[in-house]
Amino acid sequence: ETGVTQSPTHLIKTRGQQVTLRCSSQSGHNTVSWYQQALGQGPQFIFQYYREEENGRGNFPPRFSGLQFPNYSSELNVNALELDDSALYLCASSLPETSGRPTGELFFGEGSRLTVL
Amino acid sequence: SQKIEQNSEALNIQEGKTATLTCNYTNYSPAYLQWYRQDPGRGPVFLLLIRENEKEKRKERLKVTFDTTLKQSLFHITASQPADSATYLCAPLNQAGTALIFGKGTTLSVSS
């Protein structure tokens, strides 16, 4: 158990719809990252939030957006869903840097499996 | 573009043997490299992190090496057990400590 919880675990949407996925971070973790994992692929970085600000973004279009709240929980929003958005969406929290060096370890949730029809 | 390759999609070995998994990267100079374990339908679980100035890191039956000249990391599981069967992912990190992309993973099957 990593202490990171995601909801919903599974959902089905149709093309063009919008979806919101939620993540509750492990206590004390002020950094949250979101990843997309397509079937048979490794996770790909969508973006990262630190103290409620986006501080890194991967190669994903603007219709992928996020929020981090004061309690460090987080949301991933995807607008105008496309068939290729079908994937496992993973949230990962991490510890603050120590001595200026990132600890790097990501604590992943179990993911939200999105199917777009 | 940055590319991460893990040597094979599947690796089958006998219990008690050493499993060796390979991660190669191109167009990238990671400051750190991590290895994760992922079971079917679950999120990845962190195993080890190695820094660019470290040659080798060990944790119990696990050993990771990092060769920045070859742009390669090797991940070893000694005295493998059926419970080690899972997919293993490598993830180079940039200077900010962000894993932008993971490898596809190698699925290890350990038979008794």
C-alpha cells in the first residue's frame, strides 16, 4: 500500500466527452505527477504539480489539464476525449526534495482505467 | 527524440537463477535512473534509484548498475523466486528528478 488512492477505478466515456479523475496523495507529499499508460506501454509523463502550481509538463495537448488542492489532493481533467485517450491513468505522489536533491521515488496509486468508445 | 529500450518484452527463467534485465536509453543524459515493479492491473512500485555518479546499488537480492558511457542500466535479481514474476520498468530521471518516460517493461516469469 502506497497511501495514494485514485477514483474512479474504471470508467467508460464516449468520444468528445470530458472526464475528471481524482487522486489523494500520501500524507506529507506535496508533489503529484500524472502519467498515462497505454496497453503494453510504459507510463508517459503528463504533468506535475508542486504546491498547487504546475511545474512540469510532458508532450500532451492543452485539453489535458490538472489541479492540485491545498490538501495536496489532485485532479486530472481531459476534454474532448479521443479514442487514443483510452489508457490507465496513474497518479504518483513524491516527497519534497532533501538537501536540494530530488528523492525521486514515486508512490503510485492503482490507477483509473479509462475506456473511450 | 528520447528513447528508452528494455531488452526484451519477456524473460523466462528457472527458480534460483539470476535474472538480468537491460535498459538502454538514447538522446538522453539522465541524472538518475529508477527501476519499478508492476503487477497486472496495479500501479508501479518503486524498487531502486541509482545516481549517475554511482556504478552499482544493491538492496537485498536486487542489484542495479548504471553505465553512462554505454547509456545502459542492468537490473539483476539473484536467487529468483516465482513471487518475483512481474513486469519491471526502468525510468531515467532528468536533473529535476522527473521521470518523463518509462520503458515498456520486461515481463519476468520465474518457474519453480
